[in-house]
Amino acid sequence: MRASWHRFLIAKHFQTLFAPWHRQNPSDFGKRDRTYGDKILDVIVDLYIRLIAAGIRLIIIFSGMVWQLVLLLFFMLALIVWIAWPAVSVFSIIYGIELLL
């Protein structure tokens, strides 16, 4: 389960939820001398990039949590089977011997 938690990077996605996607900022591209309108447009685009990145990260976090739940249920079932296996095998042997007699 720890490997699955690390695979989805759930903790890291929570920490960087509203960070830009792959550290892309609109002000990093294009010309250097910007007008006031360009700066406003950069802020709007930056907000848009951050919201899309947050949406993608929330989907990844949700998928990771669902997968963690599936793994937890599977491992709990495996533990129950592991614990019950000796009792089931003893019962099967006794029942088989009774059928022979």
C-alpha cells in the first residue's frame, strides 16, 4: 500500500495543489517588454493554468484514494483467508474422513 501511495504521489499532489502545471508560467514565454494589458492577461492565464492543474491533481488524488481503498479491501480479504485457511483445511479433512466411514 505504501508503494501505491508513492506511485500516485498523493502527499505531493496535496502540497502542490494550486501550483502551476509543470511550473509553467505565462510570463516565461514571449517578449520581455510587456504592457499593462499583457500583465493582466498573464495573471488571468496563470489563474486558468493553476485551476486546470488543480483539477488534474484532484482527479489523481481521488483515483489514488480509491485504489488505496481497493487495496485495503483486498488485503483484508487476503488476511481473513490466510487466518481461516488452517481451520478450513482441518474441517475439510475431518469431513472427508467422515464421508469415507
